[in-house]
Amino acid sequence: MEAKKSVFEKVQGSIELVAIDLDAPTYLDAPVSVRESTEPEGKESVEQGLKVINAHLLWQMGITGQGTLVMGEDTGVRHTHVALASRWRGNFAPANQAWLDPAGGTTTPSDCDGHGTHTVGTMVGRSETGDTVGVAPDAQWIAAKTICTGNSTSNHIAAFQWATNPDGNPATTTDMPISINNSWYDPGTVNQCTGEYVQLFNAVEATGIAICFSAGNSGPNPSTITMPKNINTNDVNVFAMAAIDGAAYAGGNNNPIASFSSRGPSTCGGTGSLLIKPEVSAPGVNVRSAYGSGDNTYSNLDGTSMASPHVAGAIALLKQAFPSLTGHQLKMALYQTAKDLGTAGEDNNYGRGLIDVFAAYSLLATGPGFPNNPVPENGTANIQLNPSPTVAWTNPDSTTKTTVYFSTNMQSVSTMSPSAIVRAGALYTSYTHGSSLAYGTTYYWRVNVLNAANDSTIGGVWSFTTIPPPAPLAPANVVATWSGANNQVTVNWTVPTTNVNGHAITVDSSVIWMNGTQRLGKVAGTTNSFVTDGLTTGIHTFSVVKEFLLLPVLVSMQMFTQETNMLPSAICNPQLTQ
């Protein structure tokens, strides 16, 4: 509202006015460091921070954020970036349900800084090559551009209000994000602890949305949480995130707090957990994600702005697994299962500690528990095929039914495709495939268990790899026959059909050599004869080398030789040698 001073003085005394505050400028929790990534474009990898919070364990269960929606409230998003383009909600719904620019009025996403692209990338980013930078890589995203031009309190309010009903239909909820990531602060708010932000955040969370905030980059002194993140309506509102060094934690450091990460306690008072800030921690140092300067650009940033989207993405994973739960309930699960870091107990550096999205899932799961003790052990190599291997496991005590998935296609198993089901509807503790398995092949399998109440627990994806193909039987009956016309030789042999273990093989080709060094030619499949002419006079040795195709490489070969007298007046008298 813009008006003369006299107008404000008049409305200030109205009994209908609940609160009044300044529409003040707000600011980005700017990264402490921005470095262009040195990683090659199009690589196939998973960023370390995603594994630090155990997101990969949910991916193995087929939980990747599919069917969920997240929102970035930031500097905007480069929606054409390779890691983000395919999952912008605007591809599937009108653009005004997927993008809001309260100040600029634009109808197509853009990023004035690069920061917003980075944070949305950490929530959902994955390129077609498998370069995974996002916690929930199958979730869709929407965004509001509020930290550029028009970075004022009123524009944040407009963004939150829009998020509660992007399609304008109060009867629908699928248009609403499950989490909203925020990396901004308002240093001019008049009454942080009881004012307009408290009312705003309470109203948004009442719709089931989880609000996530960076704690600020003003550490390491006490009570440096930036406003309005000191609000402590309950244990997870406002949900403010500290930044840790994920690489240091992965290396065994139990005190990996980033020096810049803002510390508590809350300046809004309270007792016990309400006084402690931040709430939880996540990776926020050297975090690689998509960047707004190009469609294939990535950068490594430091800041609590990098920690918060890890949490917003984790909430999307949990929402897929537990669609009936609210954002508040999902935040509580992350809060209650966080891994304690630094000084024992909840503290003003880490809050409850590092989020563990798999532990949160386990807390919320209502099934009988997880199947365990896989045989062969997960990741085992060189599994023998004679006899055909049997996979086995231990079910939780209350299990009444199991569903077993088994395939060479990891995607089919991880997404629990019906095509990968090999056992279902009864209580099983083992499975033997009905036909022979292939050599040199990785097999993926998982077991889902149910109890008598039909509560289920999704087991993890296990794997094993069979032994490489053994050598084939040697070509037999190698005979070379000479003809005087043009010094022509015909080499014949018997093509092997089994390997040395007696298992059937498919011969891909046979290569014929002369004198061990001169390659004469190659015949395909089960062809067992080769003719060549124009040979020089002399005694020559012929070799037949077998290749069989069970892998796309040469896996084994055997050489036999045949000596033939090639003098014009000599009689061909072959003698087989090995």
C-alpha cells in the first residue's frame, strides 16, 4: 500500500487492522563462494551430497519424487537447462500455473542471477546423460522470481499465496507444491517473531506445504540466523537449514559445520528445542548443480542456500512414498531422524543434525520391516552358473506375503515394473530362475514384504554379477586341403557348440590365420569352411580362432593349427597339432 503519512496514521487506529509492517526490500542469502564446475558436461554421475543424505537408497527402492511437485522462490530458473527442462510443470500445464514473476510480469521462466537455477537443480536436477545433481530427479518444479527486481515483502507474500492455488481452482491440490525452497532474508521486518511472516507461514503450512529456508551465511557467531528464520512457532516452523561440508563428513569428520553457516539460538526466545536454531543440517559446501548462465552450465557453490534445497528435495521423496502425509509431518520425520553431529545432542550449530531421508522413510513406513541378509551378498561378482544360482533372504517376522522382482534391467526392478515380478502372493524366502542365466551379466532383484494387515515395506535393490564366459571347446577336425590350381587351400573344421563347462554357446565368428601372424579372413556364425588362393610355395600353418558372442567383446578363443606341405610336387598330408 502506498499513501500519505496521514492515511497510515488514520488506519493504524482501526480495530479491523491486525498488523502493519513495512513493504521493505529483501535480499538473497548470497553464496559465500561461486566456482565454475570443472566436471565435463554430460557426465554420468551422482553428486556426493545426495549420497550423504542417503537419497540414493530411496532411488534404489523406486522412490525418485515421481508424481510430486516442488517450488523455488528465488532469482528465477533457466527452464531450458538440460538438467531441468523436461520437468518444468509448464510443459504439462499452462505456464501461469508453473511460473510467477510478481514484479516483472513475465510469462516464461528466466534467472537474473543463476542462484535460483542452482537451488532448483539441487532439488530435482538430472540430465538425459544421467548427470544427477537433484535429490528428487523425477519430481516436477514450479518457481517464483522474487529476488531480482521487486524483491520486497509483498512479492514474497504474493508468491506464497500463489503457491497455495496455482491453477485458481480451490478444489484441486495436485497443482500445489509439497515443498517451497527459500534462500532470502528480510533485515527490515518490524516484528519478526509475531508479525506478518508468522501469519503467512502458518497459513501456508496449514495447506500441507512444507516451507524450507536457508539459515543464513552470517556465522560463526551466536544468534546470527537471518530474519525471518528465527520464527519458532513449532519445532519445524520455520525449518531453517545449516550447511555442512559433505565431503568432510563422508571422509569421517563428525564436526563438518561450515564456518559461514549462521548459528542459533533463536532471537524469538522460547525453551528447549524451540530456542535452538537451526533445525537440521545438509550439505552446503562445494555443492555442484545446474547454473543459470547456460543450458549446459554447472557451478559449485558454498552457502546455506545450497543446504536448504537438499531438504526440500528430500521432502518430495517422502511425499511420493507417503502421499497422504502433510509437509509438516514429513519435516518432523526428517527432524526426528537426523544424525547428531558435533557436540552430543541438539545444538545451535547443527540443530538436530544431518538429515537422513532413508531413516525418515524407515520411521514412517508401516510395513513389517525390511528384508535382509541377501544371498548372494549385494554386489557380489563371479557368481557360478553350474548349478544355476539361487537368491535367498530373511523376511521380517510378521511377513505373510512377498513379491520378488528379478531382471537384468535395473530400471524395471527399481520402479517395480510388473514385467520384473517373478514371485508374488505367498511367503517366499528364495528364488531360482527357471532358465539358465547368462555369463558376465549383472542381475538386479528386490523383495517387497507385506504383513497380515497388508501394510508393505519396499525392500532395497540388490544385485550380483555372473562369472565371465569360460573358453569354448576347441574347434575340432581342422583339415587343410591344397589344390594345385592357383595354390588354393580350403580349410575346414567343426564348429564347437559348448564351452569347456558343457554350457551351450553361440559362435559369433571364426578367424583364419596363416603361420600365426597373417590374418587370412573371417567367417560369420557357424560357417565351417574357408577358401583362399595365390599362396606362396612352402610349408604353412593354418589356425582357426573361435569367437563367441555372449558379451559385446571377444571373451575367449582357442587356436588349433594345421601344417600342409605346399610344394607343387608334394602330397597334402595334414597332421593336426595343438
